[in-house]
Amino acid sequence: MTMAEDQARFLRCVGEPTRLEIVRLLAKGERCVGELTSVLNKEQSLISHHLKALKECNIVKERQEAQKVYYKLTNAGLARLIVDCEALMKELSLCKCQEVNYERKANQKSGKR
Amino acid sequence: MTMAEDQARFLRCVGEPTRLEIVRLLAKGERCVGELTSVLNKEQSLISHHLKALKECNIVKERQEAQKVYYKLTNAGLARLIVDCEALMKELSLCKCQEVNYERKANQKSGKR
DNA sequence: CGTTTATATGAATCATAATTCATATATATT
DNA sequence: AATATATATGAATTATGATTCATATAAACG
């Protein structure tokens, strides 16, 4: 397991829309599974699976209280990383990837390179 | 396309071991496809495919010189992000995810929860 | 021009990951 | 104990992505 592989595993884990939304929610504070499920409007089992994946990458940890299980980020640095990443994307116009790509394809068809 | 989806797409793109290694190499400076191919010891077409994926996320850009095509990062902030991420992973012992997971599985089998 | 060198592309295959569904577990409540 | 509530799990299915292979393109060079 190289550093690049470890790091890639981590990035892939966060790089899933639902998991990223979970992380962004948890960045604001602890949430139980039910809250996450209803806020994200996804199947409960799906949220559970994603939480498991996040836990296996040490991104979140749990705390049980009665029947409920509360999750939170293992470290505030994670939230900061997401924010930094977001800022970078804005700087680079990395959002709206789609439109950019469509332009590219159009150029290629009309003869560049 | 929500912000989370855009950001996830970006993270997923970098979250592939070979692509991450490409990014780490390009963080040190421009490289042509041939160099990347031989340094990473992968098929040329594979490197091309990965470069295309990185380009589609605006992570790299190209410059042609004679037959060769040189790639570099679109922005130095990308390199910084990778470094920050690496630092965070070390802080959290997120490297060696695997061993941690094996322990967990062992615990689970022997009856926890 | 024909050949070599460098890179890109598309289709096919293979691997991995996401999602759903049914069900299990665990706590609380009556 | 029986039931309700909250979460987790595993197997099955489906979708997505990585890799390979064959081939195309494009520049340089004889």
C-alpha cells in the first residue's frame, strides 16, 4: 500500500456525492442516522452503507445514545479540507465542468488538433 | 449539478491511484506523456485515458511541442491541496487504512455490538 | 511519399462500487 | 415477553470506472 494508494482511497471515499454531503453536514455538527436519512432523502440502508465506508476510512466516528447512533467527523481538519477544495474549485471554475466539456467537444469536432 | 456533485466529481477524479501519481508528478513540473508512461510503468494508452479524465476536470492542461505533448497542472493550488490532504492523513493515521480495517473485522467477529 | 515516433481514441472486457431489498440486531416501551 | 423504533448487514443487482487491445492521427525525418 503506497502513499498514493492510501490517499487515493481516502479521496475516492469522500468523492461520492452522497458521502460528501454527509461529510458537509457533519462538518456543521453531529447527526444521527435518521436525521441524515431524512435530510438527504435517501434509503436508510444506503446511508448506513455510506457511513460504514466513511468509518472504514476513519473519516467519521459514532456514538450511541439510546437507540440512536450519532456520527461526527473524526477531525476538524476534514471540514477545512473540503472548504479549501471548494474554494480552489471556484478559483479554477472547476464547477460547471459539464459546460466546459461540451465546448471542448464542439471544438474538437470542428477540426482542432 | 449541485456543488457537492461537482466537488465529488473532482475528488473522484484525483482519487484514482494512477491519476493521483500523475498529479503528484506534475506538481513537480511539466512532463510529456512518454515520461509519465515510463516513470509510472503503465501502458501508454492508459496514461492517455487518465490524462483525458484529468483534463476533463480542468486539473491538467497540455502544450504540444513537436510530436510531444507536455502536461502540467492548471493551478498550483492543486498541488497544495494534495499536500494538505497528505498532512491530514498522517495526522489522522488515515494511511494504513487496511490494517485498521482488519482489526475492526476481527473485533466484530468476536462478538462486539 | 513512406516510415518512425508520440499520442489519442473507441470498443470490449473486466473490476469495483452504488443501490436496493429483505432481514437481522439492538434498544426502548408497554 | 411482545411490539415499536433505529440502525446495520449481506446478498443480489445494477451502474460506473479502469484497463487492454487494436487502430487512428499527427508530426518529424529519411
